[in-house]
Amino acid sequence: MTLARALVEASAAMASAPMPAQARHAALLHLRDAVGVGLAAAGSPVGRPYQVLAARQTSRGAATMFGLSTGAEPEMAALINGGLIHSLEYDDTHTASIVHGSSLAAAVSLAMAEDRDLSGADLIGAFARCWEIMIRIGLATPGGFQQRGFHITSVAGTLAGALIAAEMLDLSHDERVAAIGIALSQAAGVFEFLSNGAASKSLHPGWGAHAGILAAKLAAAGLTGPETALEGRWGLFPHFAGDAAAPAAFAALLGDLGQRWHIGEAAFKLSPCCHFLHPFLEAAGLAAAAGYTPDRIARLLCRVPRGAAPIICEPWPDKQRPATGHAMRWSLPATVAARLVENEITLSTFERAPSPAVLDLARRIAWEPLEPSAFPTRFEAEIVVEGTDGSRETISIADAYGNASRPAGQRELDAKFTTNAARVLSADAVAALQSALDGLADAPRLAPLSSAIRQTRQG
């Protein structure tokens, strides 16, 4: 049996079984977080291209687009929403697999559930299954896609999204296998955006969600795809990850699909920048609390896990002087410097160019590999601060706050959602949205949720 067919059968069995309460609760929290982040992006400069594109759509449908009161066909809504959720680098991550699951899973499942007039439980289940599949693809080859310059959320998520969309269309198993194969030819998403901090990275989950839905629709129309999309010579694992052992590892991971739920281990991000930066921001905050103000710092050395360095450290001269605030989201020296100079990191940090004071401190920051490291199981950081008075202090963070080993508190998650949604919704609309999400598991239809999202001040 091919991996695609094994996946189809395992996911179908998962869909037919009751979802444990703990997994359902985790899925609801992550879905809420994704909706809040998507709304925040709709009210942010970096999300404007998606808003412009969405406003130009003349084909209307039942699927909601963040920031607008109008609907669209599901594939277009998925592209807009997936792009918005990921555009702020504020969406969640499963750290061991390095997957931004909610940006793609929410985009696919919400658009398809609205289009098919499904229930809240259907939406939650589809969202969670998409997450679980993406996580297992990542766990089969930890860091393998990233090492070859591919964004796993996009290249793997396209195939996972195709299967979930095909399930929500109630396609046959053969058609679901075909959808996965068709999606392989649509999978894309590379890290070249790092060359100038381009905003195109945000497209990756949006495109994956868009392509996944189209793959399912094409399969329904009779188009065929390679059944060996995962393990074949030019399949996902051999071609995109270059990992000959990954197919067998993935097959083994399918064995507990529906029995072990990884979604509860996914991390919530409490700062809107690359997740690899988060432990360094915490370390910088501890340095500031110890009295190391920018004028007292002669040099700051960051010790970085090797797997994270290509994203947040290379090339170092460019990272020390990012051209835009958005480019700072992947810059270790500039973001650490901003934390020390401005005393906080918020959405507004990345909506303006870095200040001269930030750039000045960034020039005094260096990096070297952290050895040994548990990355990507944990997102570690170590900084060595050297004071102008000759003092020296080493600060280590074992894992980023918000990760499974250090989970974020409910109050922080509530505050993040409310603040994000309030960027485009009134206080009453935010309350209505929260109420709709709270009752989602028992909702026979999604009308209250769709209506609440669309009560935007901009739409």
C-alpha cells in the first residue's frame, strides 16, 4: 500500500472516531488564535496586499475573508486568510516538526466548512486532522525540508490540505489519493524571501491552502495524480526533503493517528516575529532587568542552535541592518537590540523601520553556534553580555516561553486574541466572536462565527 493510500485510510478512521476532549480544547484554542492573528493582519500594513486582492474579487461565495464583510469562493478565501494569518509571524508552531499548522489548517477548514455548510464540530475536526497530518510529516524528517530551502508549512501543508478538503467534499478514497498526488505538483514555498525580508513568505500557507482545495476539486472532476506522491522518486520526502528514511518514519507515525494527539504540544507565539527569536528576546529582557541598558553594553554574543542560524543569522551583516521593520522579524541582532532599546516587542515594532539606536546596538551583537543543542525539540538561546564596566553575564533559556515545556497562561492567550481582533473589530464584535468560538463545538451551523468575523470596521 502506498503512503498516500495509508494516510487516506488512517485519516478517515480518525474522522469517524470521537475526538478526545483535551484535543478538542487544544484545537479550539489554536483555531481562535489563528482567527485573531488573521484579523490583526487585516488591520496591519503587511496585510494590505491581501486586503486589496480580496476587495477586488467579483466572484462571491460563502467563505469568509478576514477584514471584509463579503464572502468568496473557498479557494480564494483560503489564500487570503492563510496569507493573513502567517503575515505577522504571530501564528503558532509545533516546534519539533517546525510546522506553522494553524495558518494552513484554519484557512482550509474554515473556507470548506463555510462553503459546505458544515457544523462547528466538523470544522474543529478537520482543523485538528490537518494539524496532525502536517506534524507527522515534519516529525518524519525533522528539519529536512528547511535544510533544502523549502518551507514545510507550504510544501507539506499543500498535500495535507488537499486531503482535508477532499474529506470535506466527501470524495471517495481513490479521489482523496488523487487529490494528494495532484497537490504534489502544486507544492511550493522557498526561503529566498530571507534575501531581503520580502513579505512573500506569508503567501506560503495561503498558497498551500488554496492549492489543496483546488487539488481536491480537480480530483472530484476526474483528474488523476501520482499515488506515490509521498515516497516516490520525485515525491515529497525524497525530492523536497532529500530523506530516504523519511517514508518509513512517516509510515510508522501513521500508526497512532487518532490515538496520540500532538496538537496539544503546539506552541503559541507571544511575540510577532520568527519563533527562533523568542528565547533570545526573553534572555534580552533578563539582561535588561539585570541593569544592562544599551549604553552599558559593550558587546553581546548570541549562541544560536545551528538549525536556527540560517534563518535568523545569515548573512550576518544584512541581519544587523534590516531594510524594513518587516525584515526585522527574522533578524536576531536587530530584534534583540529593539527589545533592549525599546523595552518591548509588539506589532508596532515591525511596522516601522529600525531606529538608529537599534541599529547602533545591533552592530555590537555577534553570534556563534550553540553546542550542544536540542533544537528543534526545544528552542534554546544563550547570550553573553559584556558591560562597558568590564562585567560579564551569561543568560540561558532552555526553551521558548509558550512552547509545550513552558505553556502560556490562559490570560495571556485571551489578551492576545482580544488585542488582535480589536484591530479591525469593535468591542461588541470581539465579544460576539468570542461567544461564537466558545460555542463552536456544539454549533450545528457556522453562521454565528461567520457573521462575527465579518463585523469589521474596514469591511
